[in-house]
Amino acid sequence: LDLAGSPPTQCSTAAMRVLAAPQARRFTRGLRTTAPRRRVYDSILDTIGDTPVVRVNHLAPANVEMYVKCEYFNPLSSVKDRMALSVINAAEKAGDLKPGDTVIEATSGNTGIALAMVCAARGYKCVVTMPDSLSIERRQVMRALGAKVVLTPASLGGVGMVRKAEELAEKHEFFLARQFENEANTAGHASTTGPEILRDFANRRLDYWVSGYGTGGTVTGVAKALKAARPEIKIILAEPAAAPLVMSGQPQDRLPDNAPVGPHPAWTGAHPIQGWTPMFIPYNLQHTLDNGFAEEVLPVTGEEANKAARDLASKEGIFTGISGGASFSVALDVAKKAPDGSVILAMLADTMERYLSTPLVGNIPIEMDEEEVAYSNSTPHARYE
């Protein structure tokens, strides 16, 4: 019996004896097996984290190795699952949440979805504020998870949704998650995401880690872990070309609670990379900037992000969203000038399924193209007229 993959596990021994029979061998060559997790989970929240790092085989230049960390393997398909659980755990530990309370947060979508999941699992109510310009499937997913979605005018951007969440929290005595300033956001990545990367690249070379920022929690948390253990790893921060807030070099004015006073001076309007770079520099990113964790900040356009995401899907089978495409596009830019043999890891924050109503997917045809029609007509049965 010629089986690819891991050796048979105890639970599959009987089945393997059957497959080993002579009459079965011709059907099982190349069969893939899997190892059991050897546990059952008490809650969906226990499945958050431990996402895979996957090699990029076809799109990577020949002189480097490229990998992606697929955060869409989290239960609600984004990196924000980690932050939501960390924030709620910290609030419970501090006594800021009690059964039946309502959690509120301003979100571009993934945080709201993640918080809605955590709240559903823990028995809290959830309210989110979100600009009305973001993909409608995000609203639908949050509402399916039991959350209430309060839309804000797109013209008011990130500051508008934040101010609305603050007002509602004060008026209705909701718990405000404050993802842009909450230290639990960063701590969650410093204790999970960063160590996962270090574990997966133990005794292996890793030269560059590439990520954009939304709240800054992922960047700062992972950077803390990587720089503490392997300071030679270079952190590359990606930023929308249409919103060069960090690249401008101008500081962000803040209120006493570290929230932004208003839009950043370099903000000129909405950019196409949903989930990245609100109209201000988040406080959770400030630690990375102040400590020089990011060796370089590189721009990426919406067109480049969309192309990279589509290429990952069609040429690698890796199904990431706009921001994942943006990170990978910047990683490709890094690869072009990296020394031979360099190893580059890019973060993929979520899945393309979050963007079905956006230009990322909207330009993909629904009807059959000429080649598909030709296939249909090439045989007599079940032709599509």
C-alpha cells in the first residue's frame, strides 16, 4: 500500500487493514490521511489561532522562498478573531463585563464579526458601528451572529464610526472594546500570533515579515515577539498608497485617552483596501513606530492588492481578501530586491468571501464565457441554451 501523508493513526488501523487488501490497492494509491486532533472543544472560541503557514509555490521568484500565514483558518475567517477573544477575556478578568452586558465597537467589518461570535459564545449582546460604504456581506454575517449593526455615513470615515460607538457606549452603558487603543489587542498577538510564527520557523531562516495595519494590534504584537526572539527579522509595514499616513512622517494628535483628535493630516479620503489604515494612526500602532520596529514602510495600490489576491486564488489556490492581496503584493516588492535565498512571510488577514460585492470579485463573470459555452456544446447531453 502506497500512502502519501502521515502514517496511519490508531483510530484508522481497521480501515487501513481493509485498504491493504489486494483488491483495494489499485484504488488507494496516493491516498492522503490525516492525524486526529486528539481532543474535542468546549467552545468554538477554543479553535481560534494556530493558523497555518503555507509556501507560495508558483508566484514566488526563483531566488527566494515566500510563505503566507493564512488567518482565514480562524473560525470566523479573519485575524480579528484573536483580538476579539483577547479583549473580551481581559474585560472579564478586570470585572468590566458581567452576564447579559452589551459590547460595542467601531469596525470596518472583521472586528465586528469576530466580536459578534465571541459575544454569542459568551452570552453577551453585541452592537457595532460601521461606515455604510463597506461590503454588505459583512453586515449580513454580523447580523446572522446576533449583532446589531449601526451604519454611519461613509463621508465621516473611521472617526465617524468611532465617535458614534463612544456616544452609544456612554448613553446606554455599553462596554466599549476600543480596539484601536486597547492593550489587550496587542497582547493577544504577542502571546499567540508571534509565538506561532517563531515556532513554525524554528531552526529555519526567516528574513522578512510583511503586514499592513488596521488597528495596529497585529503589527505591534507580532513585532514585539519577533524582535525579542529574533531581532534580525525585518518588519515591513504596508500602507495604502492613497492613505500614506505613516509614510508622511507627520504625528497623530491624540486625546487624553489616546483616541485620535480627528483625521490624520495626511488623510485625503477613502482608499480601496478595506480593513486597513483608518483615517488616523491607531494608538496600538504607535509602539511599533516609536520603537523603530518597522524597518521599512511600503505603499500598495488597490489595483495591485486586487491583482495579487486574484493571482493567489487562481495560481496558488489561496483564497484571501483585499488586504491579504495588498500584503502579498508588498511582499513581492520586497522579494524583487531581497538577497538570494531570502525567506519572506506575508500575513493574510481574511478571506476573499468577505468581498463578494466589491471590485475584487465583482468583475468575475457570473454567466458562462465563450470557452465554457464551447465546452457545453461539445457534447449532446444537458446543453445550456
